[in-house]
Amino acid sequence: MPGRTQRLIFAMDATASRAPTWDLACSLHAELFGAARDSGNLAVQLVYFRGLADFHHSTWNATPDALLATMLGVGCLGGRTQIVRVIEHAEREAAQAPVRALVLVGDSFEEDPSAAAAAAGRLALYGLRMFLFQEGADATAARVFANLARITGGAHVPFRAGSADELRELLRAVATYAAQGRAGLERTLASPLANRLLEQLDR
């Protein structure tokens, strides 16, 4: 529907392993929030987890500047990943109103893969795609993230740890997809990482 506001959940792993590149990531996430503002029809909800059970999400009405300010106020804490909880949160949001995409930026997975796959299967029933941007090359995370992307019809794209250009490119690509759909992504972006995202959406 033309002019309809699309919704995107943006989830961040803020556990201790992300600390070395957290400040860089925060500055680059302004790209995503800026793309949301520029599109005029994209609402973003920020989710992050850290520590033993620290889990937060913003409102949908937060402005890009408010979202960025929230991120800049977050420090990384040691703890295990809470990715299943992120997926379950997204399911609850999708049950209330359509959500086009769930974006997760993280570097590890420390939970039950079967529980994550089952939760992702429920997301797929809502047509909610997961886009998992993996920092680094952890083998367990790569295997699980790829499976979650496959189940939901989304994409898993690794990027080099601390690579500003690669993360910037991925964030703008997924914001474009969420606001304008696949056709919008094809029309506005032409880069190796954006093409990898498109290739997985073709499956």
C-alpha cells in the first residue's frame, strides 16, 4: 500500500565481546536511523540485550535522534546472548501489527539452536524476515544465523570485525528494503554486500 508506514526492529548484541567495536557500531547505526528518517515511511524499534538478563526495547514512536541517544548511553556488559528472546519479542510485535524486518547485529550465539529455529518458524508465519549481520567469523553463530535467515526468508551476511564501510553498507541496504521493498533495494543500491542480501531474498 503506497505511503503505508513500514516497521523494522533493530536488535543489538551488547554483551562484552562487542565492547571493542561498540562505539564504532553506534556511530554507524546513525546511518540506519537516518535512512528511516529520509524514507518518511519507516518506523524503527531499537532492542538490545546485555548482562545476565538485561533486555530493553524502545517505543515505535522514538525519533532517529532519540534512538541514537539511547544507543550512545548503553555500555556493554558480560553475559550470554538473548537472541531467542529477541525473536520472541518480534513475534509479539508482529502479532499486534505487521513488521517487515528484524535486523540483528551480533558476533556469537550461546543458546539452544532448536529453540531459536522454532521461534524463527513462528516469525515466518507473519512474513517477518530476519537479517542477521554477523561481526567476525564465529562458526556456531554463522551456522545458526544462516539457518534463521533461511527459515524466515531473510539473509545472513558476515562482515569484517570493525569494518565501518561494510556495516554502513548493510544498514543502509536493509533500511531501504524495509521502507521500499525488494524493488526499492534493486533500484537504489548496487554493491557486493547489497547484492549478497538480494541473492538470498531470491531463494
